[in-house]
Amino acid sequence: MSKNNLFSELVSRENQEFLFRIMNHLPNPDKILRKTGKTIEAYRDLKNDPHVWSCIQSRKSGLLGLEYTIAQNNSRAEVVKFIEEVFNSLDINQIQRDILEAPLFGYQPMEVMWRQSEGQRQYLVPTDIIAKPQEWFFFDIKGNLKFKKSGVPDGVSPPPMKILNVQYEPSYLNPYGHSLLSKCYWSVTFKNGGIKFWVNFTEKYGMPLILGHYTRGASSDEIQKLADVLADMAEDSVIVSPSDIKIEMQEAVRYSSISLYKELIKFCNAEISKAILSQTLTTEIEMGSLAASQTHFKVRKEVILSDIKLVERTLNKLIQWIVELNFGNVPSPSFKIILNDSDNSQKIERDLKISQTGTVRLSKKYWMNSYGFNEDEVVEI
């Protein structure tokens, strides 16, 4: 067997789909978009749903309330100070919000706006990081991100260090990532349909039914006139009639139908919560056991940890670009989000017990990487 076969890709998209090879355009394999014929803009419209918006804000707030630090790692002190100054000049909170759009849509391209600083030594620094609409971009058959340009069917490759492409659970088959809003599409659609029918039901049966009794032998004109008067009464709530005409108001009772609409909407909201938050208790407040509550909040914590890794990975990529452009191929510091002490209590307790045994000593590098200490803050004894 030739050794060259070991270094080449045996099966690729190029030899699977003739159309892809001709177009050099890998379509988004999202089943909802393919079946409905819509673009990813349809998912952006889902944010208008109050429950979807509430779940999105709940998920993002779990991370946005945390502080961050620039861990030194093995980088020089001047590099760490420079990165800290750059990040202090950026709107990190908004950048994190934009990064967390990736789980909602599957991917989120973010354009880095660079400028050259003034002074004796001129640095290249980012002045802003702008989230761009997903529909402006696509992936080619090799999984490379390209942006659409009129008159260029193959698209245009972004310049190096220009686009931070945040992907949520991408794969070889699906570089577009997995969209959480895709999981909400039918739930929002069915819920809106239920609300529409509920509004029609309320218009039809919410007002009491007015019954007018006329004496036998009344003419057709008299009957029509009575009907017109009753119709006006429904608007003005005032009527004047002869003493021989009896008018009654019948209340419409349809509690079983109302419950049906409520259950549909409640079920759809629960499905939306599970798709975005992986649980329901933090948005669907109901009576439940303590064990169930603890399980749901544990799941929420795991979702927050997943989002933290996504944000850290993205901003550490940015730091690598900044360091490479300004200092060359040297070790880079890292962006770390600081969890609350209550979240770190078990890890801290474990590390202290290991240190107190006297048989194993945790390195200086470990304390710096795990807890975000700078080099001058950790002294070996």
C-alpha cells in the first residue's frame, strides 16, 4: 500500500455530490429551512415571540453577569498589559451577547474592525467586533466560510484575521452548526395558531348572547328592526323597546375549549424552554419537588458552562491574532470568565486537600491557569 494514501482524504464532499462540486456551495442542511423553503431570517423572526425572547435573555444573563480576567499563562507581562488595555477599550458585554447568537442560529460571523494606533510604536488593535447577518455568508464544499458577493457565484473568502466565525456544535456534515431556534420553529408556529383561534373564540363567545322575543304575528319588518336594534345594543349597551318585547342575555360557557387552548400554549412554551435552556423550571414556575428544582438548576449551570467555553474560545482566538500581529510568534495570555466562589467551592476544596497532603504539589502554572492569577500574584514557597 502506498504511504501517500495515508495522507489523503479517502471520502469527501467533492466525490459525493456532483452539484456541490460545480457550485462550490454547501447548502445549509437544516431540515426546517429545506422543507419550508425559507432562509435563516425566519429564525430571526422567532425572537418576536415573548417566550422565546424571555428564554434567550435568561440564557444569556447566566453568563453576562460574570466578570472576566486576562490570565497570563506563559506570556510576557507587557503582552498581558497590552491585551488588558485593548479589552478595556472594547464593549465586551455586547461582544459576548453577539457571540451567544451562535447557539441560536448555529453560527455567527463577526467582523473585526482594526486600526493602527498612534505613538512611537504603532500597534494594530481592534476597535470593534460587529456581528454580521448569517444570510450574508455560506460555506463551500471544503467547509470554508465565504461571504456572498453579487456577480461572484463562488463567493469571496474573507481576509485573514478579519472574521471570527463562531460555530455551535459544527460537524463535517454540517459546518453551519446546530440552531436552537430551529428546534423552536414548529412550537412557535403551532402556538401562534392556537392564540389566533383563541382570539377568534373570544370574539365569538366572550360577549353574552342577546336574545329578543317578539310576539307571534309580528311582521318581517318588525322582526328585522328588532334584530338591528339588538345589534346596536351589542355596541352601545343601550336599547329602548316596547313593553311586549322580552330581551334576555345568555352567557356563553366554553371552559373546556378555553382549557384546550391554554394547554396547547403551555405545551409549546415548555418545548421552547427545553430547546433553548435545556430545562423548563426557570421559566415555567410551578410547584415541584426540591430534587426536581435542583436538577433543573444543575442543567442550567451546565448550559452556562457550555456558553462560557464558547465565549472563551472565540475571544482567545482574537487574542492570538492581536499578539501575532503586534508581538510575533510568542505565548499569548488567555481570556477567562470568573465563576462565582460558590460554583468553584468544590474545586477549591479539592485543590486545598491535594496541597495539604504534602506528597503532591500543584504547580505555579496550574494556579495561574485555573484561577486567573497573574505571574506576580503567585509566589512559590
